[in-house]
Amino acid sequence: MLFGKEKENYKDKKSIVIYFSRADENYSVGYIDKGNTEVIAEYIGDITGATLFRVEPKNPYSKDYNTCIEEAKTRQASHNAPIKENIPDLAEYEIIYIGSPVYWGYMPEELVTALKDIDFAGKTIRPFTTHEGSGLGSIPGQIKNVCKGANVLDGLAITGSSVNNARGKVENWI
């Protein structure tokens, strides 16, 4: 119970996880085969049965961390981050989980590109992030600005270096 109300059950609602994730060299965790945000997205998919959709850059980032952050800064400053594939039609989904690493307090520009022209009227969005100290950053507010008409709920922030032990946190949040 939550303040005299039952916690809403999101497990039984048709949902999709839209996320951006990057493997290779990451801050604080070194080289990884699977991006931290993807690990959390997969937990959500396992727990809820949600469809997973990974937003991928048309031009992949460098495997080297320092080169990657320069590329990301350029894409964010120019608002130019083409993606490989558009998000599928969201008409059948009630809940949309949006997952992101935190880049200087915000989503990678590829997620903005993927989300900006979609009608989110009547949709519920549950944001989640992976980070090494930024928490949710400004991402919930950014999602409210980009995803017009959506009901954006409280988000979940998971430290990237702890994702492999975070399934319980994800289950509690859902």
C-alpha cells in the first residue's frame, strides 16, 4: 500500500521499453560487452513481458570512451544524431519505459531524435537511467518536453557499475 492506495500493477499492461545503450569502454566500469542501460531494459522486459526497442545511432560511437564523449558532445550541441530505425507504432502500448544513460544531465541526442515526432497523448512513460553519479539528471523533464501529451511518472536511476545486481531494485520499482 502506498499512502492508503494500492500500488498500480504495471506488469499486466501492454508495454514497450525504448532505450539507448552503449557497450565498449564506459566511465567507471571499463570495457563492457553489453551497455548498462540495456541490462536494465532486459530486466524490465523479463519482469513485464514488454517489447524491447533499442535506439541505435546511424553512425556508431567510438569504442574509446574519450573519443565517444567528444562525439556525443558534438551530436548534442548540433542536435544532429540520425538513427538506424524509427520507433515502431506505439498505438497498442499503455506503458512506455524510456531508458537512457545520462550525458551531462540529459539523454543522448539519438533518443531525442527517436522520440521527438511521436504523439504520446494518453501514454504513460516511466523513465529510467544508468549513471555514475547523475541520478535521473534532467531526463524526466526532458522527456516531458519531447514526449508531448504523455503522463511521465517518477523514474528509476541505477548506478551503471551496479546494474548486474539491480534486478531487485527494478522489480520493486515496477
